[in-house]
Amino acid sequence: MTPVSQKKVEYIMNHLFAEGYFRGLDWNGCEVYRPIYSHDMYLGSPWVVFVYGDDARLSTRDEAMEYSDFIAK
């Protein structure tokens, strides 16, 4: 993760009210970061953040579900 993408990941995680994040398994050519919560959170979809070089973005609902299926295997 570059310094630019790290700031973007931190910004997104802050808006998800995450207390931290960790790197998940890479998926479809990108780095994946998952939020950490110390308490129960009811956000709906299991959101993840995708990082491509200096760009970072929140997953769509469909991407989040596909990623969940991927890591479950």
C-alpha cells in the first residue's frame, strides 16, 4: 500500500466507524483491507476496501458478497 492509498483506506475505514483494519487475501488483482470492530456492528453487507496502486475504494454490495464467497473456500 502506498502512502496515498493508506490515507484513502484510513478515510474510508473512519467513515465505516472501524477501529482499525487488516489486510485480507488479495482478490482480482487488488489488495483488500477489512475493517476491525471491537463491538457488534450491523452494517448490512460485509464491506471491504479495494486498493489498486494509489487508488482505494469501498466495495459494492455484490463485490463484498463475491469476496466473502472467495475467502470462505
